Amino acid sequence: MLADRVAALMRSGGWRHVTVTASMGNLGTDVVGVAADGRRWVLRCHRDPARLDPADVHRFADAVRQMRRAEVTMLVIAGTAPGPVLHAAAKAGVTVVDADSLSWWTSLQS
């Protein structure tokens, strides 16, 4: 599962309080963790970029913002995000990352 993989990378990179959540029960949130600098990260993991649309990105960003749950909001996608999704994410302040490029996390907290 992509969320478990992301959580494992976060833990190995030094994140604390990393939790994999049930997406539907947490307004689209899949992984929550606290970086070494104290910032709280909220991530949503999506396996199929073709099924993701801009409205999904806005709902996720709005839910996180309303709950004041994160300093960093990220969408991890298994594959390349469609242009409209990238545009929506940029407007909503959501960082989009391809799951295959996550190895940088392990060095971030060093």
C-alpha cells in the first residue's frame, strides 16, 4: 500500500508521530507526521492519477486547512499527475510528488 510505503520512508527519515490513517474517515488524509523541525505534515496518497481530478485536490486542501492540521500539505501520486491536477494543487498550496521520487525524504532529516 502506498500510504504504508510513505509512512515507512518518513519514519526512516526521522519524522515523529507518523500515523497511517483511514482515508475516508479523515477527509482524505492518509499519513500524518511531524518533521524534525516541528512542522506537521498531512499527506494523501493516490495510486491512480487518471482517477484524480482538481476537485479532489481542492477538497483535500480545504479539509486540511479547516482543521488547521498541517503546515505542509502533500499529495503523493503513483505516476505522473495530469496538468489540471498540478494546476489545482499549485493554487491550493498542495505539494505534489511522484511516489517514485520519494527517496529524497530519507536524506531530508539528516
